Amino acid sequence: MPHLPDTGYTPTPGELASIEEWFAEYDAASGRRDIERMADMAVFPLNLVSDDSAGDGASAQWDREQFVATMTHVMGDGADDITFESTRTPVFLTSAMVVVFTDSVMTMGDTEQRLRYADVLIKRDGKWAFQTMLQGGWGDNLR
């Protein structure tokens, strides 16, 4: 195994804050079911990595149209707001690339769902955008 460097990229406090701000905005859009705004915050084609009900890994690339259609179907048009309580661990690869690991509780009405996922964000023109979503359970929707 190759020897890895002792340290990687160390983000500035401002860079860490910019990731927190990005997710606050994305979670707010998700809570409002503002799928178009969520799509505005992505880079297309968007990479998706998951597993399916058979336990096999799955991956796909979605264009904006597929993202909007699938997220509209998954999130529904319910009257209840969606809220998120999340703990995020950003791992910066460079000042323009970050992998963010998230443990979250999503609440919709009286229903809570625990989620664990990761996102790869890249910075373009000084703004963060997500480019890859990694989360279990989506694989049957990717084929």
C-alpha cells in the first residue's frame, strides 16, 4: 500500500462555513419541495451511486430532467413540511472539491426517517454545486 501524505488539504473557516451555508440552502429548498431550486444547485450530468433491493451496487447519470422527475416523485406534493436535523463531516480534497458525509433525521409530518449519505461537491465560479450523490436504497430507481 502506498504511503499517504501526513496531511491533506486543510479548509479555512470560511470554506467550512460556505459548505454549511450551501447545505442550509439545499435543506431549505428540500423542505419546501422546491425541486427546481435543488436542481439549480447541481452539476449535470449528476452521478448517482447506490445499491438495490437485491444487494447489488448500482450507478447512473441523470440529466436535469431525470433529477426533477425522480425527486418530484420521491418527495411527493404533500402538505407537510420536511425538516432535517443533520450532522455533516466535510472532507476537503482541495479548495474546490469536498466529500461531505451526512447522518440525518428527516421528518415529514409524524414520520421520521434516518438517512446516511455522502455528496461530492465541486466549486464552480466561486459557488458550490453537488455533482455526485451516494446513498443506499436508490438502486432500483437507477436501472
